[in-house]
Amino acid sequence: ILLFLLLEKKWKGIILTIAGFGRLAMPWMIRGWALGLSSSYQKQLLSINPYRPELGMAEWGDFLLRIQTNFVRYLNYEIPSSLLPFIEVNYKATPTWHNWLLGGALLLLMIIGISKLRSYRLLILGYLGGTFVVLLLWPEVWFGIRFLLPLLPFMLLLLILGLSTLLSALFNLSRLAPYAPYISLLVLPLLLLYTSSYERSPDKNVNSYPLTRLKVEANYIYPHNWQRYFDMAKYAKDNLPKSAIIACRKPELFHIFSDRFTCKYPFEEDQQKLLDGLKDRQVKYVVVDQLGFSSTNRYLVPAINNNKNRFRRQLILENPTTYLLEFLSN
């Protein structure tokens, strides 16, 4: 935004943008200074793996590999699936030539769209380019279309412009050329109505249109591992003191269902450091979940197994087995 305003010589806009950003960011910055906290994302961005701090900080070679990995994933999976919501993504599969062709075609159409913008071209290009620079440097353990959501309105705009330009060129020798923009506008709604490839499932409602699927899936029960996690949180709400601090893997979600203070357990291979971290955070209870995150079995479970005198069983839920343990700080 500042680059765009600078090149457009909009000096008042530059001053107002800086002042507005500073005004909105300052309360959070003051909080960080008061608590002695640095930027968590800065530290995580520079880590080899934010979930494995013992691996240390990334070097130049790690960033080059990260850029390559992220580029391949975004081009083959996340850009297509965000623009065409009926596409299913299997991150474990090796990209095929179909993935490369589709991702490359969408990217090319958006580049054509950028070239045809009459206004704010630099602003949109800078916003998209700057964001993608960050995303390419992002730790590869963080993936999914969630990081593209702020960009989707602009990506869709550029896709429509690029498609309209391409259709105009194809129809240039016919009488359909003036209608190319309108035809391109119809493409996206038709894609949203596209029947997904779930035809083998007996539940035709779930496997029909994307919006219908979303409505039906919203009423489904949670997977068993998450259901037990939330059941444990509801137990905590009904049975644990209001002041209790609970250490768990997804503290924000646990807090929503438990209405209790929560925090993450320390990601420490050194078990004494993990125990000291729980004590420093005044943790009273810990949750051993089955959510599938490797950190629980890597850090928390060994510390519990090797220090059983520091943990007292509070509740066990089955299918799958989920534990709530009282932490004895002394």
C-alpha cells in the first residue's frame, strides 16, 4: 500500500496509512512490551519447524528448500482448490501433470488479468506479491487454503479478467466477442454448481453441491478424537475450579468448551524443563489427547510416563482414550 501511494505521490495517504496502522497496532505492541514478549510469528518463521524447537533456527538452505516446497504445493493444490472448491486435495500424493497443468493455467489467467487492469494494478500486484512472498517463506508445516482467504476476492477478479481476455481473443473473429466478459462471469457460478466426485457415497446430499455439502456437514458429529477432546472440556467446565489452568494441545478450542484458563504445554524434550514450564505457568491439569498431533507423544507423554508421581488421574474417556490428569507441582 505504501509503495503504491509513494509512486502515486499521495503524501497525505501515506501519513494517514502509517498513523492508522500505528494506532490499531499500538495496544497489542504495548501489551507485548509490558509482558516482555517478542513476535511469536517472527520466531516461528525463522525456525526449522515451529513444532520442534529443538531443531533450531533455519539457515539459507532451509529457506530455499521451503520456498521450493511451498511453491509446488500452492501451485498444484491450494490455488486450484481455493478457486475451484469442488477439487479435493490429497497432500500425500505426488503432483501429477494434471495438477501442474491446472495450476499453471489458473496462474497464467491471473497474470493476464493483472495485465488488463486499468486501475490500481500496482496496488493489487503489490498486495498479492507481498503476501505470496511471506507464504513462500512460511514454515511448510502450516498449509491449507486458510492463508489464501484474504487474497481470494482479488484472485477471482483477476481470473475473470484473464478468462474474459482469453475468450475475447478466441471470439475475435466472430460476433461473440462483445459477449466474452458475460460468458466469463457465468463460469464461476457454474463451477460452484458442479457436482463433486463423491458419487460412490450413499449420502447424495453430502456429495452434491459444495454449499449443500457444507450445510449437511455442519450438522455432523465431530470425529471421535475431537468429540472426546470437547467432552473432556465440558467435564472441566462442570467439575474443575474456575481458576484452574489446563495445559493441552489446542488451548483456544479447549477454552471455548471449558470456559477455563488454558495454555500449551512446553515443547521440550528435556522432561525437567517441561515440568518446570508447567509449574511456571501455574498449570493444575493437563490433557493427553488423541488429536493426532505429534507433539503430544513427543513431549508430553514421555514426561508423564517417567514422572508418574507428578500426575494424578482425574478422568479417562474411551474411544479413543483421552486423559485428564492433575499436575502436582511439588
